Amino acid sequence: MFPNMIARNMKVWMLSAVMALSVSSYAQDKPNAENGKKLYDANNCGSCHALDKKLVGPALRGVETRHSTEWLVKWVRNNEKFRKVDKDPDAIALYNDNGQAAMNIFENLTPANVIDIIEYIKTAPAPVKAATVVVDSGSQKEDNTTMYILILLVAIFSVVLLVLARVQNTLKRVAAEKHPEDFEHHNAPKKGFFEKILPGKWGKMNPVVLTLFSIAIVGGFAAYYGYGFAITEVGVQKGYAPKQPIAFSHKLHAGDLKLDCKYCHSTVEESKQASIPALNTCMNCHKGVQLTDKYNGEISPEIKKIYAALDYNPEGKAGEQYGSNPKPIRWVRIHNLPDHAYFNHSQHVKVGKQTCQTCHGAIEKMEVVQQKNSLQMGWCIDCHRNAQVDVANNNYYKALHEKAKKDIANNQGKSKYFSADGKVKLTPAMNGGLECSKCHY
Amino acid sequence: MNNKLYILFGSIAASALMSGCVSRGNNPGWEYAPDMYYSKGYEAYNQGDSNLVNPYGMNMREPVAGTVAVGKLDYKYNLENTGDGYEASANLTAPAEATLEDGRGQYMYNIYCTPCHGSTGNNDGEVFKKVTTLKPAWKGYSDEYIKTLPEGKIYHTLTYGKNNMGSHASVLSPKDRWKVIKYVKYLSSQGTSTASATVSSDSTMAKTN
């Protein structure tokens, strides 16, 4: 009995040992999805691939059904060798199908690593779509209904008012005919307008004189304030902040992401205009940045507008060019100098070394760009009189610089190039910055 | 009584009328003489009616194919945006004038490259910090991949874009592209303590095709 038990126990022990062995060996062979995910992230696979969506490379879900494991291992580790040395027809076809955007070489991954990654792709849970967020597009549109209703109401009430006034008049006339004694004061001589509103003898003066006098007073005030209004408001678009066709946020791009203004307005140093970027510039980032995580898997509606304008198909093949039916975006111009005034960006930015903010304000803090300065001539002239120009190594100011140096050597402290605080000050005005024909011709 | 009412309503109407021409929000306000504000001639960013002659109603047109704007004659690049073109670009070398000395490469790098690749090329720019999925497979310019990457291939990438990176041909002139490449290679060599910045000034522009 006793040895028998040992034998039986031995059996059990051996059985469990065999099982343990087989389990551990099984664990070694079995692809490890967890490790696969780590490798997937560590090698930035996600910069070119997504599981359920085509990015630069194809969507990876179901890749194990499209190719054999050996094929995938060879492809991932060195697709170039696979294509060029082994001349695998499937590999060459895949390369050409994806716009010949060659995949990087990952010889740092062992075949077991690649199998782990495939396991991760196989076992990754399908994306769960959250409850659809209904974006109310109706509220985005300009709604004029309220205004039309108000106008209609005003019209109706005016008609009612007129009718009531007529009724009242008729009733009065009827009443006066019946009881003329109650309406005697109506028959008394009528007082003039000025007699009513002016006290005593003032009201009895010649109405023509009084009329002219009051016109002079009222007209004087109107002219004074009207002139001020016309000069500071009419044709001055300070505060203009129109809604643009794409809700581009300068606060996000220039502020939070610290993009240099010149990344988009690239011609500002070379041209009269600080260029509005071509949509191709947007695509440098927005080919990849689609903010799908914020819009429940959908591409952001604003970014979709870029794609629509370019006729670009985000689901198309890698390296695919834009379509043949583009619709350029009509941005709304904010800063607008009259046609009779000349302004050149390169002159101010490259030669004058002015920052964008000098004229445009803190654009990097604006969600919607607003015109911060009046752009009136007086505003231009103020700066031309007061701005200190960096004249060193500035060929445009060379002559003025030499002249000032000579003048200071001759006149010492009495030179006209000293400003009130005793420092040398060279301004655009000294270099002809106030001449009419510099800006008006 | 009536007179006071007239004055009250009159002034309300007048102020309403006046405030209508003050620019704010979507309203640009009134103008004295719009025909003095808006050029009759075509201007690049004129906010006028749709252009009746040009395609898409735009004032600007693309240059005629095969023409070169005055002062814009630059290196010609014949390789095409294909896998073969990318491989062939490895044979290109930078022109002699592309050096680090004038600082142009660094200046342009800081405008056009830092948003993603960071000021030292560690892929730590603000855009990459926010959208990590855009990062390339290599870690930074100190990576062997960039150190051994031929300059010509970088030129091809700047010209046509690669993977998530778009084409920067419209913002970087060919001369500037080479200078930026020199600066990228300089940053790459700075990545390790042993390497020192060497800029070959005797290399010449390779003839392709």
C-alpha cells in the first residue's frame, strides 16, 4: 500500500511536471501580444500604420490573413532586400500599391518579435464607437428668422397704431360736434412751436430767426461730432474680426504650437505680401493630424474642409496627389489698405526688422484674428517719426548712418540726431519716410 | 410731450445708424469711397469679386509650365517623386555654396523644421509633443539612420515629402534646402561627443540624369 501510494504520487508528480514543462514550453512558443504591443509602440509603427485605417502604409488589421507569417517576418525585417534581392512578386506589388513609399528596415526586430507584433495585431480589440455625438450644424448657420419676425411685428403694430389714431380723431370730432362747449380751448388761437417750448418773451421772437439760430446750434454739434466720427470710424476697420471659411485658430498654431509666423506666411521677407499659405502648407501637418480622437473616429470637420478644397482623398493610396477638382478657399481679407497707399511687407520686416506684432497685435493669442490697429495714415506716420531703426549692417540706411556719424563728429552733443533723452536716434522719417511719394504714387 | 418723444426717438435712430458703420465682428464698417480702397487692377490678395478670367476665380495664377520667374533661377532637380527617384537621389551632393557660415541654414531650420523635429533635432518639437503618432521610426538626428542618410535623399524628402512629412519645396528654395541639409547634418554630428562639425566646402553639385 505504502509503496503503491508513492508510485501513485510519483505518477501524479510526474504528470504535473510534464504538464508544467509543456505549459512553459508552450508559453515560450506562443506569440506574446503584450510584448508585441510594446514593440509596436517602441518602433513607432503607428507613425505610418493604424489598425483600422490607411495612413502612409496600409491598415494592419487582418494582415495575418493577407500574408503568411514567414512572408511578414521577411517583409518587416528588411523589405528592401525582400524586394530587390529575393524579388518577391507580392512584396514588389505591395510596394507599388502604396505609392512606392518604402517601409523602414527593422532588422533590430527578431523573427519572434515580429510574430509577437502580428499576435498583437490579431488580438487587438476592435475600436468601440462611443455614442454618436450629434453636432448641431443648424446652429452654425446664420439665422435671420428672429429678425424677420421682429420686423413683421413692428409693421403690424404700426398699422394698428395708425388705425387707433384715426379712430380717436373721429371720436373727438363727433364729440366736439355734440358738445362744442367742452372743446372751446381747441378754438382758441394756436400757439407757435417756439411759444410752446420757450419761456416768456423768448418764445415771441421772430420764428425765422429762432429757427436759423437753433439750426446753427444743432448743426454745429452735429458737424463737430460727425466729423470726429467720420474721421475715426468711417473707412477705419479697427476691430474687424470676420468669420473665416475655415475656423483656423492662430492661438493654437502660433501660440500653443509656437509655429513661426513665417512657416505659413513664408514670403513676408521677400515680397510685398505676407503670403496666405497655400493649402499644401496645411497638408504638411494635416495629412497626418486629423484629430479623429476628438471627433469620435471621424476627421475633424474643419480639416475636412481642407481636404474638400484640395479634392484630396484621405482614404486613397499613399503618395496619391490631390484630385482634379479643387475649390480654392475664399479667405476674408482683414487688413486692407486703400488702393492709393503702398505698403510692402519685406521692407518693414527684412529691412526695418519689425516684428509681426508691431502692426498686427498679439496674433498668437487670437482665436479669431482681429484688426488691432487703425492702419490710418497718422498711425503710420507716428511710427515713422518715432521708431528707432537698427542701422548697423543695414544698406538701406547706410547713407543716413554716414551722415549722422559726420554730423555728430562735427556738432558733438548739439547734433540734430540726438533725441530729447540724449541718445542717438535714427528714424525712418530721417531717411525719407515722410515723403508723400514714398507711399502715394 | 410730443417734441420730447421726437428728440428721444430721433437720437436713438441716429445712434443706431451710426453704430452700424463701426467695424466690429463680421462687419467691416462703412467706407468713404470703395473704389479708392479696392484696386481695379488685379492684385494678389484683392478682396473683390470673383475673377472672371482666371481658373477658380482667383487673381493669382500658377507660372506657365517651364518658365522661371526673374531672379528665381536655381538648381534644377530632375528626379521624380517615385521610389526609384528616391534611391537615385542618394548620388546627389550639396553645391559648394551651401555652407553653415552665413547662418541661413540654421535660420530656415528654426522656422520650417523645429515645429516637429525640435531645435536640436531630437524629434521633440511642439507638434511631435502633441501628436506623438506622427513621429518617425528614428529617434532623432543623432540616430545612425540620419547620420548615414545621404544628403541627396534628404533633399529629395524636402522636395517631395516622405511618409508623414509634406513637401517643403514651396517654402524652401533649392539653395535654402541645401543649407538646411547642411545644418541638419551639423546637428546630427553634434549628437555624439566624438564627432565634430565638418562641412565639406569642396563638394560639387552632382549631375543627375
